[in-house]
Amino acid sequence: MKKIGSLNVQRYADLMPSEIRDAVAPLSDDMAWAIFMAILHHRNLRDSDFIEIFGSTFTAEGRRRLKKLEMAGLIEKKINSQDGACNTSDIHYVLSHPGRDLLDTLFGMILKNCSWTQ
């Protein structure tokens, strides 16, 4: 993952068709969709991965959006700890079942001939 910054924000945000982005007002800003789609694209991401992908554009505001996505139940934090101790490298984010269901529903309703699955 290269550090390209705001170009990656737009690239990942643009992976979601505008019809669906507009239908989901709480996620309608590019950074929120970029985070959501980056997690979908990479399947799971650690905190450090967001900085690698989005560079300096992933600031405190990016972290707030990440937390809002988690609080909305669209993504979830997973902890992989082998020895019972947890450090930040053990924590990663994935799409939740509701997040995947949201994509299924929106694509099925709005873009009937398209699929978001890779």
C-alpha cells in the first residue's frame, strides 16, 4: 500500500456508485465511504494500514469517522490475540454483517444488475 493520500480517498470513495452513496446520508462524505470501501477491498485493516493508505489525510477526523462507522454497526473491531495479551497490532477492522447486508440491500434495490462482491 503506497502513500498517495487524498488521491486514495477519492479512489476508494469512487468505488461506491453515487446512487448508493446518496441513499445513505450518514455515510455520504468521501472519507467515511473511503474507510468503508478500503475495509471491504482489503478485508481487514489495522490502524497503521489507514495511515499507509490515506497518508496525512487520515487525521483525527478520519479516526472519528472510523469510530462512527463502528458505532453505527457497519464495521467492527476484531482482536487477534494468541497469548491473551492484546496490543495494537492485534486489533483490526472488518465489515460487520450489517455492513455487508447494507451493501447487498442497496445494490439489490438501486443497481439491480450490479454486485459489490469481488
